[in-house]
Amino acid sequence: MTNKLPWGELPWDPEMESPATILVIGGGPVGIEAALYARFLGYYVSIFETRRVAHRMLDWHDRPLALPVSQVTTSLGHAAIAAQNPDYKRPDPERFFTGREYSEEYLLPLAKTDLLFDDIHFLSPVVDVSRIRTHRRDGVLLQERCNDEFRVLVQGQHRGPWTARGDCVLDCRGHAIEPIGMGPGGGLAIGEHDLETDFLRYAPGDRKYEAKHLIGKRLGLVGEDAMACQCVEDWLAHFGTDPDTRLVWMVRPSEDSASDRALELRARIDAMSLRNVLCIQTLGVESISRNEGGTFRWKLLKEDDSTVELDTDVAMRRTGYRYRSLGPELHCHADAWVSPNGAVLSGEDATETEQLIDTLQKRVITAEPGYYALRASPIGQGAGVGLPRAFEQIRQVFAIIGGREDLDLYRIVEQQSANQ
């Protein structure tokens, strides 16, 4: 069986009539929005969140989002909040929310609506996804898999382990799932795994930051992605003129691999001639340990295979994140997807299907029937920068599930609001 889509055919029928149950993994902006879209279409939903709704945006605190209100909110979201609160007024579309404002004025009110609140499971990370009767090695037809229910294993912090079933899975965890290692090539440094809980988690601009963790101390920071750069900028704003509070920023030697933001920041630090900031170029952290006095001992690998050792009072890892797949018995892993002829491909298979790989649906439809991956950009790349793309992914998923290419609730609700 094939189902024709604008970009080709699927070897299974993705249409799913309501009532059906959709399992949403992730309670951030994308997960909440996807669940809301599903509820407006009459589907049942269950939302599983590792921590609390919008916790990453709350941690972003008083830093502004990268995009204005018009691009990080939707007509559907505003309509849901207004239905719950008649006094609700849409914020200025040109305004830039801070992370805290976005959470308090939009995301949390959405989560508290009657449409969603009873369906959100807090502190309930999903640790595995499977299908009830089939697994990856069965060799059954994809349509048979499509007709099989999903089973998710949840490790509730209060309830303990439990399972839920559904007809469809929307993986809205995003990219920021598992930190990349501090070692050479992104591997783990010796001792890194054992010391993870000792690393400083919050930068000066974060909601839960406490000044006592850095004042008068020497911070060792590894990484130069957007989150690392944000941390350095926060540190400079708070301690740039404090000679007793020092920063050791460990960066890669090759400028080709650094972002423009990282290069500009390094040049800015050089131009400022700060005596309390030291940038060290290294291939990675070979090992990290704790001394008897509680300080961190770093061993850094240099390009000539030599090593250099140094001590810091505090350690912070900002090396970026990688996507970790759920469900080893599913067909989909990381960036795996399916071509119109039913072949399971990976992101490396970009020869004969280059045009298809460039399409938006490639990143939504995985190789597992009924399992969709919706991913905005990590918050460190500019909070909110990937949300417009994620909203379009949500629209695409439900157009596919509903069997209607032109289905667009955002447009419908916006038109209704304009006519009122």
C-alpha cells in the first residue's frame, strides 16, 4: 500500500482517524504546541516531560528570545488561552519575550488550559519506545507495523516505572538530549562520566545561577558552541573587571570548526587584554579529576600530542548536544527516514535522493510508521530560533495524519479571529 504525498509516496498509509491516542515526548514549546494541535483535531494526547513544562525557557530567564512574539507563538495557542481566560490580550507581535516572559505569559498558560493540563505527566522521562507485537527484526510489512500500537516505558520520579500505549508518537525532545563529551573528537574524557554531577550547571545569566559559585574563583569552561559563547558573555558582563574571578576557556585549535560567534568573541577578548581571562587551544580534555582540596585537575591534549595540566575551582561543560534515539527495536534512529520506495536511509544517503533529502518532511517522517520527529534548534543557538520551522513541522505532521495536504489549523484559526 502506498500513500501519495506532495513529495512522493509512503509504503504505508499514514492516515489516522480520531479518536486515536497520540503520545507526545517532550513538554517544551514544540511538544505543547503539537499536543494542542492534536487536541483541536479531536485526538487524545499524553505528554511526557522529563522535568517541568518549559523548564529550558525558564532557565533562559531574562535573556531575550531570538525572534519576536509573532514567530514564537501561534494563532492556535492564543485562541486556547483566550478560551480559558476571557481577559487575555495578545502580546504585541513585534515584542521580544525573555525566556521567563515566554514561559509565564504563553507556554505555562497553554499547559494549564483544560485541553492539556490533565494530559501532562511531569517528571516522567520516556526511557524506551517499542511496538506491542512487532520489532525491528520481524521483517513484517510496514503497513502491519503501522497498525500496531506503540508502547512507551516511563520512569516516573514519583510514580516509578509505568507504561502507556498510543497509536502515534511525536518525538518533540529536540536536539539537546545528550551532551557531547569534552574529550578529543567529542569523546568522553577520562573521569568525565564520574564527575558530571560536580560540573557547574548554570551560567550567570541563568535563572538558578548563584553568584557564590564563581565570585573569587577560577572557572574552567570547555566548548565554543552558542551555549558556551553565551556563558562567556555572561561571565564577562558579571566579572570582566574583577581580577579575583578568573576564566579559563578551553577551545579547539582549528578556526575552521569554530562558529563566527566564537571567533568574534575570542577576538574581542584578545582586544580587551583581560588579565583574568585565558583562552587555551586544545584538541580536547584527556582527563579530569578532583584534587584532595576539591579543585579540578585538567589534562589537555595539544596538537603535537603533548599535554598540559592546570587546576580550576569550578568546571563547566558547554560542548553542545547530540541526538539520542529512543527505542532500539524501532526502525528509526537519529536521522533515519524512509524514501518513497520504502528503503530506510540515513542522512549520509544523499546521492540519488538529494532533492528529497532537502525537503522538510524528511525530518518529520522517520523510518518507523507513525513515529514523527519534530525538532526545533537547541536553545543555545538562539532561544526560539527554530520555532517557526517546528510549527511548520507540526502542520505537516497533522496534514499527513489527517490525509489532507491543505489542512492548516493555524490559518483557519487566524482567519476566524480576524472575522470576529
